[in-house]
Amino acid sequence: MALQRFGFIVTGAGLDPAQHRSVMSAPAFTMIAVGVASPAQGAAVARALVEQDGVQLIELCGGFGAAETLQVQQAVPPQVPVGAVRYGPEVIASMHRLFAD
């Protein structure tokens, strides 16, 4: 079966998964992006994306660390791949500046 329903979870201050949700559709493909305030919300959102929206694949933004990514992977059926955006060492200083308090 070809990929038809894709889920993306992004984390950002003040995002609420009940309000911050965007759907991008074409005849043969739908992407559902959901915002969460914390990576800790990722597992529940991923489970809902699979159970309620039928997504076949989930990708997590770079704000999800290894532990949170594992939690999301464990929250969905094993046939649903979960991937995460990762940044290389060449951009670590730039990333740190963006997220420093």
C-alpha cells in the first residue's frame, strides 16, 4: 500500500494539539501536522493520529530527543514507522542560540 496519510508532530512553546492542527490534502495524499507544547505530549498525539486519523507514518520535529522518540514509537503499532528530524554537528551552535533562554 502506498503512503497516503502522513503525520508530523512539531513542538513549540504554547502549542496546543486541540487547537494547533493543520491538514494538507491532495487527491492521493494527506499530511496532518499537530503542534504540542512539549515532547511529553507526543505519544498521546501520535496514538490519536494513528487511531483516529489513520496515519501510516509519523515524523517528529527536531525538538524530540531520543527518549521522547522512543515513547512515541512505543505508543503506536509496530507497523507504523516513526522517524525524527535530526540536526548535524555543524549546526549545533546555531540551534543553541535559537533555544537559549
